[in-house]
Amino acid sequence: MVSRSDVADGSQYAPGLLDREAIVAKPGFNRWMVPPAALCIHLCIGMAYGFSVFWKPLQAALLDANGNVIPECSAGAVTFGEKTMGTLRALTATDCNWSQFDLGWMYTFFFVLLGVSAAIWGEWLERAGPRKAGLVSTLCWCGGLLIAAVGVYTHQLWLMWLGSGVIGGIGLGLGYISPVSTLIKWFPDRRGMATGMAIMGFGGGAMIGSPLATFLMDNVFKTATDPGVWQTFVAMAVIYTVFMTIGSFRYRIPPPGWKPEGWVPPASSKSMITNNHVHLKDAHKTAAFWLIWTALCLNVSAGIGIIGAASPMLQETFGGALAGAPELGYAEMKENAAIAATAAAVGAGFVGLISLFNIFGRFVWASSSDYLGRKNTYFVFFTLGAALYVLASFAADWKVMALFVLCFCIIASMYGGGFSTVPAYLADIFGTQFVGAIHGRLLTAWSTAGIVGPVIVNYLHDTRYAEGIPADQLYGQIFYILAGMLVVGFIANLLVRPVDPKWHMSEAEVAVEQAKLKSAAGDGGGSYGIGKGGLDAKAAAFWMLVGVPLAWGVWQTFEKALVLFW
């Protein structure tokens, strides 16, 4: 890479449009312009959570000459091996429909590739800067949607997997960590709030994307013979490209050593917040990294499996009570189509409600951690979470649905809160110089949890069902196991300590990393003419750009949740 100091002939190097040095903020910049830039990215890639909206249309995409749905490629499969063989056939077959089992692998690709790509390219992000990383994320996520559209149009499942699953998953990883890394640097005084704002967007992406996709399919592109999925992929790729590009080009990074006017870093030696930095190459050598990794993995594992099974869990536990027929158990309820449909609608409302708590929990819990401390906030997650799982078991036995729903709404909020709090936790422990890259490597805990959590919940559910345990008693044991996982997470969090000073970068090492940005920023010193900022007219307009779609998504989700109360 060309040196950003004076070039060989003595002329001054001019950074390119995408170079990290080109986006160092100048005097007068308002730091409140950065969060909506981050939300432009996260609200788009967050559609990964809402991809299941395409499953039903894709399962009925192929029709015979009489307009009837052609059987799935895995029709008649019962065992896991048989379903897997059906999926292998579905990868290239054009004469049979895809099953939910075939399509559901997309989630595995999404979140495994997210963690892997964040871990691999996190260091590159710190060198290249968030603008370049955001644009690469845009190319991967939106380009993946276009490849997936070709896969749907030609009925080639492998193109779906490759486009949205693999290439899109790489985009998820880069898109996820770039806003987090940037906002942590901009809000050293409110790190939790900053990461909460960014990661709230990732959770909120499905609230916007799912109803948008449904609208496009049902009202714009759907025909008698075409569910309108590939056209919706193309339309959303175009929309997301615009928003993600805007966000990428609106990114700015603070000059090295910048701090808000009037803010003094904590000086107490007892504080868990360090004023030093740990290099990426050393972070994973510390006990603190693996303890936080374990804490995040267990917090996510205990939540993700249940959230993924929320609708059937509510229906199995309360049966006909969801439709005003408490005398009917789950099995009897399923025999009545009208009652079953009502119960399914209530289940969908439950999913919508916990989604809202998941989204806003990311902001509320992360912001609260600025006052409680990151370690104490995780203590709350583990102690309260374990207690709520036990209470939910009793609520299921007592058939008190309101208490049951409340338990899982709070659990969902702490699931999201764990995501949004952990980047600030890392910045406290390891400093901010390589926090994006360190966060990227820590996200392998998410990838692990994305496999462990659903496997535990689904395996235990299916095993207990096969043993003949009544539907309303299937989850009690599962809740206690998940509570036990949170107890282990409590212990891991308890053992987190400040990093040994031997892992701290020297002043000379930090100076080398920051030298290029200092040159780009000039010698302003201190706040560099950049104050704490505020909601001026320009910032307010940018916030409206992301706030209006988010508000619309929240309202759409809230409407679905109302069925729980009426």
C-alpha cells in the first residue's frame, strides 16, 4: 500500500475517495450524523432475520399443468438422512419444489458466515476503514440477493445458497462490525448507547424487510403462476443498495486521540474501563477474551433456540386456550381448522411481540450498561434470565399465559441486549484501536450459539415428543437446561478481569497505528474542533431517513402482536 506520508518525489499524498484517511472528520463535524449512517447499513442486512417470509411462496413455486403444486424434492422423507438426500436432490432439480428443511439452511449459512467473515476480515476493516467495508458489504449482500434471484428464476437452490447464503453471509459479517467499530470510537462517553443504536438496526431490519417483501410479492409481482419472489429479490437489492451506499459514504471516523469536549476518561485503577489498547494479534491470547466469548455464546444459545420456536411453543403449551377453548389440548385443537388458525395467528403475534422486545432491548440494555457497567449488566442477563426460565416453567404448569409471555419478552430483550452490550464490553477491556477486529473474532461465539441453541431445543423437543410426553409439558425440562446454561455464563462473566498490562500496546506501537490519521486530521488536538454535537437540522433530516422506515416496521409488527390482547 502506498504510504500516506509524503511520496518519493516530495509531493503530498492525496487519499482516494475510499481510503480510510479520506473520512477523518474535520472541525465542525457533528458526531450524531454517524449513527444514522450505521443504521442505513444495519437496517438492510438485518433482513437476514426475516428471510423466512419467502419460505412458503418458494415451497409452492412450481405448479403442474392443472395449476396444482408439484411435490417437494424430499416428499415422503422422514429421517434426517432421508431429508438430507432430498436436499441434495433439490440443489439442482427443476421438477420438484423446495421444502422448509431445504430453505432453512439459509439461516445456518447467514450466521455461520457472519461470524467467520467478521473474524477473518475484521483486521482488514480496521485498516481499510468503515466506508470501504460498508461498500464491500453492500456488494456482497445486494449482489447476493441478485444471484439468489437468478437461483429462484431458474429454480436452482445451489444459487440461492451461494448468493444470499454464502456471499450475502460474508456481507453480513462486514456490515455488522463496521458500524459497531465506528460508533464505539465516536462515543467513548456513551459506548453502550452507541452500540445499542447500531445493533438495534440489525434486529430492526426484519421488521422493515418482512412486511416490505410481503407487500411486493402479494401486491406488485405475484401472478397466478409466479409467487413474485425473484422480482422481490431484485427490487429489494436495488433499494438496499441505495441505502447502504448512502450509509457507507456518510461514515466519518474521529481523529486519533479525539474525545468529546469536557469528557474525562475514568481514572480509577479499579475501573473495568482501560485507557490502553490491546493488539488484535494478542487479544485471543488473554483469558478475558475467551471468558467474554463464553458468556456471549451461552447468553445467545439460551435465547436463540427458544425465539426460533416461539410460535409452536406457545401453541403446544396453551393449546385451545389461545382461541378461547381452554378445554382443548394441542392435539384436539389441531383437529379444528378454525381454532387452529386462530391459535396460529396468536402464535404469530407472540413472535411479533418478542421481536419488539428483542429490538428495543438492544438499545435499552446497552444504554443502561453505561451506568450499570458492562460486567454488571451481564450479571443481570444471567441471573434474571435463569430465574425467568424457571418462572416460565411454572407459568406453563399454571396455564398463566400473560406471565409466560412476559417472561419470554424480557428474555428476548436480554438476548438482544447481549449482542449490543458486548462490543462496549470489549472496548472497555481491550481499548478501541482494534475493537472492530476483536469484535469480529468474538462473533464466532454467535456462529457457535446459532448451531448449539436450536439443536438443543429442537432435539430435546423431538425426543420428548417421541417419548409420548404431552405437548403442554414438552418444554419444562428444556427451560431448566437453558437456565443451567445461564448459570455457567454467570460464572464465566464473574471470572472476567482487566487484561494484564503485559498485553497492552506501547505508546510507540499506538503512535504507528495512528500516524496516518493524525496527518489527515491535522494538529487540532483534544476535540479537534468537534464537540459533542446535537440534533441540528442536517442530523434531524438524516435521522428521518432511517427513522420513518423503522417506525413503519415497528407499527407493522405491533399490529400483529395486538392479537395477543384482543
